[in-house]
Amino acid sequence: LLKTKKKSGSGRRDGDRMTMTRVGVFTNHTGVCPRTGRHVVDMLHACASVDVRAVFAPEHGFRGEKQAGHAPVAETRDVRTGARVVDAYQTRGDPAALARVIARADVDCVVFDVQDVGARFYTYLSSLYDLLVAVARLNHGSESESEWSTSESESESARRGDDAPTRATFTKKKKHRRERRRVRVVVLDRPNPLGGLVTEGPTAIEAGFGSFVARVAVPIRHGMTLGELALLFNTSRFVGADPDNPSRRALDSDDVRVARLKRWRREMAWEDTRLPWVPPSPNVPSPTSALAYVGTCLLEATNASEGRGTTTPFELVGAPWADARLAREMNRREPNALLGDEATRRKKKWRNRFPRGSSSTRDTHTRWTRSMNARPAPACVWREAHFTPSWGKEKDVPCVGAAALFSRRDDDDYLPYIRASVASRALFFEGVEVLLALKKLYPREFQWREGPVPKPAPEFVSRPDTRRSRVERASARARVLASPTKRWRSSRDAPHPLKKEGAADYLPIRPHFIDLLTGSSGLRLAMDGAADPEQRRLAVEREGEKWEKQLLAFEKSRRDALLYHD
């Protein structure tokens, strides 16, 4: 894992060695060797030719001790290696700030080693994307030398206690900036716990709904490893088109390298890899939690419990106002229910296109479409469950709901579709089915949660106009609340939907969290637009057809980035 191949000028391999000495490591507690249990930072520190300058920690911290959304101390020191540990999560969504952090670390290479769970709204994917954009800014000279020199000199003078940086320090730092070499990114790839065959969910992110849980326009279940995503992101479509990359250029192919996995195939579930499971976050303690997360994470956007605060988060769903009907409703539905009638399912081939390549891949694809009628089977069966979360939304409140049961047995004649591999089942749509069941059984109790309000840009900060009457100001706010298309801007490049001529007193509207998770308001509007359960399901099916078209386009665009074909 520590080796990267470099070609010499004659085109021959110059040996398997890491030629960079000043290294920064973007990792957390999951960056361990499964054979020895040693951490990647310790292994790099033991190499005589490697100088570990800094460790960049994503969400949940370097040691994985923080809960979701909580960041550790801005900067500490690793006791064992003495390296600086920088909280990169504080720069989330701001590649320019991350570029300044990397420049201060003065590294030649950033090694990225993090275990992902295979879902877009799991923030490690967004951290990788920000890292690539930040390195592109450094390599293509997006920042002026004087800006870098001044910031570095100020940090030096602050450590010395001076009031202002001296001219000598400014000149030294400026000269050092000119002599900087290109920064490279090496991704140590790890398996996708959800497998690499199936893609599910919406891909597009509408203007005004972008956030760190919807940072890049890939499917919610993307079916790729982080190494493949790094190659996909490093194109003119993603890094080259990012507004935080003024050069509008992606990284050179030699500047992004991936240490490939051995013997991993796309149809593998985590159990097939025979690798030990290191929880990537406190609420994903097992591989089955990762399988459930991609679907039941949608319950975070509701007033129902997704199992946080229990021993099996995301495998338990329920609420204080729910009852045993929830489990029965989930088991009553037919396989492939969200696709409509059988004729429609056979007409539309499942958009889980296998990568083109070996004959075994084509044979597997044929068997798949013939046996499953073109759509993945439901991911699990459900049992009635009673639980009391120890923390979270329903802390110390008894809840009733359902628990997911994942099975791989081949002799379950009573449930034929359970024979499909766990990694080949519909996991995201299982979460959509839970939302439909809650909305059908408990229409009065079920509610959507509002998402966080991002920090407003200075040009959109305004106080209420005191010259207008209270009735006029209330009427203006009511018009904004009544409009389903008005949302708070969450990215600098999106048009602000609340700011218009004569509306200086419009207040920021908190978007629904489900809109931030899915990247649009389509799913929420489809579920809220009809009171009848059958009409509601048809509306969700129509929304799912849009997702299928997006998935088809995405899978065509990702072919060149795939590293594992069978």
C-alpha cells in the first residue's frame, strides 16, 4: 500500500518506490493494515525516506471518536509520531481553505486512506473531492505568491509573538513558495461495502440544494471505490469545472495515483472480502449497518428514529407514535414494487449496467436480468422491534418500529428473491419504502425536518425594512413560505432564490433536510403531493424514472474510471 509506481524518462519502470519525502496523510482510524493492524501513519513514519509532515482528519476525527457533524480540536499533535493533526472537516466545502492548510504543511504528496461506506451523503467522498480541487489550485497556481507568503509569514510571526511579519521573513517565504514542487495525491483504495454492481438514487443536484452531503453529482449509491471516484473526479467535468478552481484545469494524470485492490470483484459483499471491519464512524459499527445506512439514512430528515443511540443504528427504524403495523407493511409489499407493473419492468432494463469487459461479466449480466426481471430485489425482511435510544432525537423515549434482517441463505423457498447477493439488492429504495410506509400508516404524525441554515453571504444579509408595516413584512414572508421553489442558497455559484428586487426583508428559509440529502425537492414533493397512498406511490415511481435516466448517463460517463471489471 505504501508503494507507488513511477516511470523514468526512458519509459521503463524506475522501481516500486515512493519518491516523495514530505508526505501528508489524509486519514482516520480506518487507515489500518488488515494483516498487521498497524496504522498507515505509523507505517509511513517508520520509512526512512518518508517525512510525515501532517495528518489531515475528516469528519469524526483522526481517531474516529466524534459523532456526526462534530469536529475535533483544530490542530493537535500525534503522540506517537509527532506529526501535526489538522482538522480538515473545518474546511468542508471550501477547497481554497484546504489548499492553504496543505500549503502550510509544505508537502509533496498527500496520501488518502479512508474507508468509505458507498453512499454520496457520507462525507468522506466530499472530502476526497475537496482535496483534489485544493491540490489543483496549488499545482496550477491559482493562488498568488504574495498571498501565500503573507499568510505564512503571519503564522510564523504569531508563533514568535511579533506584532507584524518582518520583511526578511516575507522574502524567505515568498522564495520558498516559488521553489515548491507539484503536490501529488495517492489514494490507497479500499473495497466498497455495498459492492460495485448496483447504482441507485438521484444523481443530479439542483441549484440551491448543494451541501457537503451532496457535494458532487454522483448517485447516492454510486457503486464505486474511492480510488475510482478519484479518477472520475479528476476530469474536466468535475475538478476542471469546479467554481473553486479558477484555473479550470484538472490535475495531470501523474499527479493522481491509485493503489489498486487485489482480488476484489464488483459483485463482492463485505463478507466476501474476508477483511476485518473497522467502523468508519461511531454509527456504522458493522457491515450490515453500512448496507442499511444508504437507505434508512433518509429517516434523519424526518421526525422518526433511524436507530441512532442503539446498538444497531440504521438497522432499526421506528418512532414513539409507530406500532407493529410498520413491520407488516414493509413485508407485505412485492419485490420490485417501486417499478410498477411487470410489463413495465421487463420493458425497462435495470440501469445497473455491468462494466464492459470479460465474458464472465456479460454472462453474469444476462443471468441477472433474466432472474430478477431487471430490478434488484428488496434488501431485507423486517421484524417488529421495540427499542429506547440512549441519545439522539428520541433519547430515553420508547419507540416501536421494525428491524432489518439481512440474509444470504440459499434455501429460503418462502422468499425466492432472497437468493440474490446482498450487494446486488436495492438498498436505497428500501429507505424510500420505509418513508412511504410511514407516510401511509401515520400521515398526521409523520413530518419532515428542516435542514441547517448555511452561513449567509454578506451580500444577502439584510435587516427588516422598518419603514414598511408589520403586515406588509408578514405578507412578504408568507409568499416565500408558500412557494415550493424558493430555497436558501447553499453554494456560491447557485442563484439566490430569495433575493429579488423589492424584497430586502426576505428572511432565509431553512430547506428540508431530505432535499439536501437527495439533492432536490423531487422526492419530498412527490410524497407530499398526493393524499392517497396509491397516487403517492405513482408519483414516487415517476420520480424514480427520472433517477433511472440520470443513472444511465452516469454509468456511461464512469466507464473510463472503473478499475475493477469482474
